Amino acid sequence: MIAFTQQLIEALVIGSARSQPLVMLIDDVHWSDASSLELLQHMASHIDHVPLLIILAYRSDIGFAEPWLNLPNSRRLTLAELLPESSAALVQSLLDGEAPVGMDLLLEKTQGNPLFIEAVVQSLIESGALVRGPTGWQATRPLSEIAIPDGIEGVITARLDRLAEPLRETAQVAAVIGRRFAFSILDGIAPSADLPERLERLRASDIVTHEGDSYQFSHALTRDVAYEAILFARRRELHRRVALRIELLYPEKREEQLALLARHYLLAEEWQQAFDYHLRAGRQAQERFANREAIALFERGIQINHELATRQAAPADLQIVELYERLGVLHTLLAEYDTAEARYEEALYIVERSGSLPEAHVRLRYGLARIDEKRARFEQAFESIEQALKLGTNQPSAANVACLLLGAGLLRRFGRYQQSLEWGERALVMAEALGSERDQALALKLQGGTYRNIGDMARARELTERSLTLFQHVQDLGGLADAHNDLANIYVDLGQLTIARHHYEAGAALKQTVGDIYGQGMIACNLGELLRIQGEFNEAIAQYAQALAIYERIGSLYMTGVLHMNLGAAHLLRGDFVSAAAHLRPSADLLNRAGAEDFLPELERYQAELELRNGDLRSAHILCAKALETALRLEARAEEGATRRLLAEILARSGNTHQAWAELELSQSILRDAASPHELARTLTAIAALALELDHRAIGRAVLTEAITTFEEIGARRDLAQAQAIALRYSTFV
């Protein structure tokens, strides 16, 4: 898979740089495909913390994307023309000796372009204007009389024009194949008994280079000039013959040549074959997670369809709908939601116009609902799902199952848990009727998550474990990773952190295998939370930092904001208030820009706690009241309980101990109802501490025993140490 290959290369380069400083020099980057550019951007993102220097050489005048320019420690150097003395030194190096007098005047038209200078020198030698004599290089006629073309393309044209007709013809046919061409393909298009000799002469003239069965033009410009010299009609015919030759040579390996065949049939203007191969090549690229290549192929397929439409030979609606739908899926995956929405709408227009393709209609409505869900337009997403289900029949179909699963997830988000379970059960029954074990696994996993929400951990664990078994059976590694993650979350809630950690690590390994970068970040974030609960702050910070790097790279404002918040909380617990503030500040801005509120009460609580630790009780009280108001508005019960505990600490420090006691009792009640054992144990510890001051020692001892037991069970070592310190104070009382 492309994503896994990219990740492997990235890991090898970064690993090598960590063992010793590494310099990478990559030339002609402007010819790179989208996947290679993405890989370069990923590697460049490491340069601020790894001893790695990446030097990229490329032209900037051809509309070339430069995704690394905004990264830290990135610098763009524009190469200026060579100075006259440097040009002279280059000429001397090319000639391996002194140049004739007057050569500097001749080279003024090159404007210090090294490639132009090299081409001019080669042209002078090939034309006989420069010859090497006993005393060095000499001009055969006055250099002032020699005309130099205005650009390098003119020099290359002159060089090719001086070739014998058979050699020039061979170079032009080879140029149609591409900058790199195989002898076996060229021999089938321009067969000749002396073809090997012609290629050897082109190699000797430095027009091409040779390795095995493969040849390559020495420079891309040489290939371009040779190609442009071919008449347009002949060029089309040659592209057609190249495509036919590739089909003939590789009948059993045609799947490996799809993109190449698509390109040649396009340039041959054989529109039907071009459309078919673009669609097939796009499907292949999408399956390999080469998303940008897939998008380019599908977009070109749409353009080809317009050509076919003018000839009354357009493909079937089903194929055009597939193009638009696949583009919608890809752009959604890349979080390019406006474009995705437009592509789905175009497909929907075709479906509604045709009055047929009911399952496609349902799928497209589902795709639009997915975009609304990702944009947090949950009500609108649910309306789209309901509309999609009305369009289809009640008969089992993959599209209906997908809609039911998404609808069940939205209902869970709305807190309509019973209805979510009903929808999930409908999806499960339909998936069983279809015999789709993968959809059954998805339905079971979703229901497990819902039972976790309502606090039925036994049922949540049972269903999630069943989903994990099914994902294993169908070898759906992505689904299996998600099931491990969900199961880990359940074990965290149950206070069984060792088992939870095993599942997080298993899920992380699978996410890495399938190349799911987003999923890797999610599990690293969750594992960081587990480590923070256990008091392993350095390890937690390392996991958060790993996840943050991923989400910054893929541009997720929401998850970047969450990770900054988590890092701020970890530094706060560790007592590093400067670092905590440095992360909490950008977190608020990022979450606001993402339009997300689900983590807002937690973030506001950390901001209040930071002010408290810095000794500013007034600011802490104001921010804590704000956090409590947000938690109440969002009905975030567990967060309300944690916030009331912090408010109690602020009140106690301000001398309002009786009001603080009331807040702690309310916090305890809320957290018991919310089935949050760790946060409950922290509140019980706070109650035990305040009970000493208020002479409620019997109550304090009871809750402290419960808290210590919980901390021991879940392995929360830091919290356990604090509770044990309070227990020592109780031991002084009879």
C-alpha cells in the first residue's frame, strides 16, 4: 500500500538521521508525483527535531506545489545566473582545457544559465566550430560569426537537427514513449535492424543514457524538444501505437500498466479507451491509498467524458456517477469537504435526472451526510440519513446498512441511546442477511460504544469483543484496530489500565500497518491519557507530542487543539506551569476555529487550575465558574463533577470551607452516576482532605479507603501517593 510504503521510507530516513546527521539531495523535484511530494513534506516536517538536511532542486516557474515552504526551518534559495568568471570556469571544466579567445562574448546570450552553457559548448563541438588541436581548443571560424539561439530549446533543436535522419526519427519516436523508454517498446513501434546501433550513437552523443533494457533522455528538455518537433497528427498515431504495443507486451501484467495506458490513449485521442483506462487506473490508485493520483485520474476521466459527450458516445450514467462518487469519497478522506460536497451533488444530479440507480441515490445521500457529520452539522446529517433511507427499500443492501450505522452513531451523539441501539440492531440484522461479516462487526462495535455510554460495561465489552473477532476473521485490519481502541477505552473506564494499554498498543501497531495516520494519532492520544492517569507524565507527553505531530501534519484543527489541551494538562500535573500555559493558549484558539465545544469545559477547567496553581484565586474562580457553566450547558456530567471538585478547592483556599464541602458532595454524587471511577476517587480524596478541617473524620476515613482501593486497582500511582499521604495524617488521630 502506498501509505505504508511512504511511512516505511519516512521511518528509515528519520531513523538513519537520528543515528548520525544526514543530508539528502533530490534533483528535478518538479517532476515528482503527488505521493512523492507528500512523502517529502512528511520528511521535511521532522527537520526541527532531527539532524536532517534536505536539499530539493526544482524549477519554480511551472506551477509547482511547494508544500514544505511554510514548515519551520525551511528556506527557499533562488539560484541567480552565474557570474562571468563562474561561466568561464564552467566552460573550462566542460572543455577540460582553456577556451579559445572570444568565447566569453559568445556565451553572453546564455545569461549565466549552466544548462544553456553546457548545451552551447556541446553544440559548438558537434558542429565542428570548436576542435581540439595540438595546442588546445581552437575555433574553425571567427566566434563572432557564430549565431547562438535565444534560448536553450533552440540550442537543443539545433543539436537534434544535426543528427542523421534515422537518429532524429528514433529520438522523436522514443520521446513519445516518455523520458524513460524500454527497447522492447521502441522496437515494436519503429522496428529497424540497426536500432541498437542508433541508440548507441544517441548515447555517444549524450542524447540518451542506457541501463539494461531501459533508456532515458539525458535531460527532460531534450525529450520535450524532440517531442514537440513531431507533427500533431503523427504524434497521436504514435501514442496509439505505443498503447497497443504495451497491451501486446504485457497481457498478463496489464494491471501494472493502467496509468501508462490511460496517458497514451488520452494523447492519442482514443477517447473511449482513455476513459476506460482512467477509470480503472483511478480505482487501482484509490485501493492503494494513492489518493492524489486517484483524484487526478478521475478528474481527467470527467474531462474525457465531455469529449465523448460531444461525439454522442458518452459512457453509461453508472460509470459517470461512479467517477463523481469516488471523487466525493476521496475529497472527504482528505478533509476537502467543499469539493467533496460538490462532487456528490454532481453525481446526485445525474441520478435524479436518470430516475434510476436507487442504490446509488442512497449512497450519495449517505456521502453528503458523512460530510455534515465531520463538519459537526449533526442534525443536518441525520436528516440526510433519514431522507436516504426513505429513498431506498427496506430490502437489505450495503447502502442501507451504511446509512443505519451512521444514523445510529449520530443518535448516540445526541444522547438518544435506546434509539441508537435500535438502529444498530436493524443494521446488524440487515448485515447478517447480506452475509457481510464486516458490516456485522461495524454494527457490533457501534452498539458496544453505545452501551459504554449508558454505563453497561459488561455488555459494551461483550459486543466489542465480538466485533474484534469478526474483524479478525475478515482480515479488516483497520476495523480491527478501531475495535482494539474501543475495547481499550472500555477497560480504562473499568479501571483495568494494564489490559487497556495492551489493546491500545495492538491497535497502534495495526494502524501503522494499514497506513492510517489519523488513526495512529487517535490511539497515541488515548494512550497518552492512560499514561497521564497512571502518573507517567513524561511518557504521556511523548505520546501526545507524537499525536500532535500527526494532526499538525494533516491539518486537523480539532485534534491539534485537543492535543495542545492534553499537553497543557500533563505539564500542569507535572508542575511545569510555563509549558502548560504555552499549550493551553493555542488549544483555545484551535478548538474555537474548529467550531468544537465538546472539550471546551475541560479546557476551561485546566485554565482555571493553572491560575489556581499560580496563586491567582480571583482569576481561578472566574474561569472555574465559566467552565462549570459550559459543562452544564453541554450536559457534560463527568466534566461537571470534576469542575465542582476544582471549585471546592478554590473555595476552601478562599476560606469558604462549608461551601467547598457542599460542592464536593455534589461532585461525588455526579461522578458516581457518571460511572467515572478515577475522577470519583480524586473527589473522594479531596473530601477526605477537607474532612480533617471540618472534623468529619469518620466520613473522611470511609471515602479515603474507597479512593485508595480505586487508585491501586487502576495503577494511578501519583494519585495513590497523595491519598496515602492524607491517610498518614488520619493515623495521628485516635
